[in-house]
Amino acid sequence: MTERAEAIAVRDLRKRFGALEVLRGISLTAHEGDVIAIIGGSGSGKSTFLRCINMLETPSSGSVAIRGEAIALKGDGHGGLAPSNRRQVQRLRARLGMVFQSFNLWQHMTIIQNVIEAPVHVLGVPRAEAMERGEALLRRVGLFEKRDVYPSFLSGGQQQRAAIARALAVQPHAMLFDEPTSALDPELVGEVLGVIGDLAKEKRTMILVTHEMKFARNVASHIVFLAQGVIEEQGPPEQIFGDPRSERLRKFISSVH
Ligand SMILES: Nc1ncnc2c1ncn2[C@@H]1O[C@H](COP(=O)(O)OP(=O)(O)OP(=O)(O)O)[C@@H](O)[C@H]1O
Ligand SMILES: [Mg+2]
């Protein structure tokens, strides 16, 4: 079997905010087709880690590479780092589909406008082609009928499915999900997890921060447990949930069940 390519490779990532070192040396590789779930307590650095991957936060040290291309960083003159090539960051970020907890749809645009915005204005896809693909994506997530509606007229679950369609529209190299269901009413969680589960079955590369342990266990190929800014334990779901080694992980699992 041929080795799968590295979609995202993070090496010894550190991030500090002032005196607080939030990430303390994290290395993690997502190969094409991996579905990596990141779990851990509040404040353990999960969101910061995702945000460093697409450079919404700049690492204090360490490296991030997307499809083998390292993001170029230079000293910022204050002992930290800054991207040395803005256009590289824009180009790489444009192909990472990020889905946040709070939907983040553009409220002044209809659903289909949200979906075609980045393809047309960032990636230069002809409008007609972007529309056709966008409508197909909305059909896929069950929102074709809502394409000309503004986000505020949709339920939370529908908005999040629209946000997923928008993320898919850039034909992402990988998708990053940050607790995509935690802002939803319980009865709407299932429809969003259903869409993400389908993407996992298609073997789309994704890194998913979630507190839905059952879901993580069912869809992830690999689980990473973050605690206090380091990977405390990682492995296949059966091991992490069935035979956790560290005391911290054991406590965490029993606290969320
Ligand atoms: N921009 C920032 N400035 C200062 N501190 C920050 C900033 N962003 C995050 N932090 C701090 O970094 C730590 C990790 O935050 P982060 O949001 O990554 O945690 P998390 O694991 O995603 O938590 P949660 O499960 O609550 O979402 C927290 O102590 C947080 O207060
Ligand atoms: Mg978070």
C-alpha cells in the first residue's frame, strides 16, 4: 500500500499569550483521509490549536505545513513569530474549510451567496460554475430550498449545515471543525453530526474538536486528548475510550459520560 500524503503536519507547536503558554509543544500529522478528533477540557488549547493551523493565530514557535508546504514564519521583532508571506497564508487558508461553533455565516448574504463567495472572489471560479456547484452542495446538506434565504431565517442546525456547505465549496484540502454542535439545541445536533459523519465516510481529511464523545468514537480514525497544552494521550478510538492509560484521560472520559 502506498503511504498516504501528509495533509497537515504540525511540529512542536507552541503558543503563548503573554505569560500564559497555552500550547506547549504539539506535534500532529493528519494524512489524507484521516479523521482526527481532538478532545479535552475547557481551556486545554483545542481552539487555539485549530486556529494556529490556519494562522488565525500565529504560533510562538514550531511549524505548520499544509500538503507538504511549510507556512513561512519570521520573527515579529517582539520575540514571537509572524507569517512572512501574507499571500501564502491567504492561499493555504482558502483551501482549509473551517467550521466554527457559532456558524459565522455572513448575515447580509443569502445562503447561496455565502456558499459561492470564496470560490468566486478568492479562488476565481466563474460565477455560473460556482452557482452550480454551490447548489449541488446545498442539496447535499438538505438546504437547496433555502438557497435564497438569509441566515437569520434558518434554524441553528440549518445554519451550521449551510456553514459546512460553504466550507466544502472551496474544495478544501482538509476541514477544521471547532465544536460545530455545541451552540445547537439538542434536537438539532443529530442533523449536523449526520452531515459530518457522511464527510468522514467519504474519507475527507478533517480535524474535529468535539465534546460529542460517542460521535468521536464512531467517526474518528484517531483521537487526541489535549490537557494543559500538551497531547496527554492519543490513539485509535477503541484504545482511548476502551482502555485509557492516563489518569487525566480516565477522569475526563468519566466526567463527560
Ligand atoms: N487571544 C487570546 N488571548 C489571551 N488568552 C487566550 C486567547 N485565546 C485563548 N486564550 C487562552 O488560552 C487558553 C486556551 O484557550 P482555548 O480557547 O484554545 O481552549 P479550548 O480548549 O478551546 O477551550 P473550550 O473547550 O472552552 O473551547 C485559555 O486559557 C484561554 O483563556
Ligand atoms: Mg474552544
